[in-house]
Amino acid sequence: MTEGHPDLAGYREGLAAGELRAQRCEGCARTFWPPRPACPRCGCPDTAWVRLPDTGELFTWTVVAHTRLEGFQEEVPYPVGMISVPEAGIRMIGRIGAPAADLEIGMPVRWGLAESPAGGRQPVWTPVPAARRDR
């Protein structure tokens, strides 16, 4: 499950284990995304993959109205968002599994694995229901 770019191997292994992961620098302890061969802050090449929380906040989003990505043509329109993960100090881009009309900047979202229209599984972010936000 590590085909594709080698920098993403730890990310894909995390998804296979049911975890969302990002890299953390062993030198300065910064968590960063997207993955790189060395820390973007201090240049240290020693990194480790760490599990991220299951929730984040919707920083912004857009709606994909046209795509050339195989398997996704039948899915348009669909929202894609930038998710802030405050505990890790990063933002990630991901597909959102809710209508754009239901989205609000700053709303809590939770990721889960879903079948990708292109095959395989991918993380998809969905809004956290209001009843669960206060817990």
C-alpha cells in the first residue's frame, strides 16, 4: 500500500492502519504537512510519522465543478477544503463529505475513510454534528 511517491509511504501506512498521520521533526519537534525528506523549519532529516487527532476545523473550502481526475467526473460538484489541525499546528487539504451549503468556516470536522471514486480508500472530512460539539 505504499505505491506512489515514497515521501507518502508513512501517510499511506497510517491510512491502512486507520490513522491519519503527518511528519514530526526529531530535531525541533515541529509537525509538518505535506511530507518532505527534511524539516522545512530546521532542515533536520530525522523525522517520524505521528498520528493526528480525528478532528479539525474547516479553514476554507471550494467546490470542484469540473475535473479530469479519473473516477471523479461523476462526483462533481463536490467540496474540497483546507482543514486546520490546531493540535498539530498544520493545515491539510481534503475532500469534504457534505454539501457546500452545509459548510461554515471554523466548523469542527472529523475525518473517516471512504471509498475513493478512483479506487482505494481516502480520508474524507465531515462536519461534526452540533450535538457532539459540546462533548
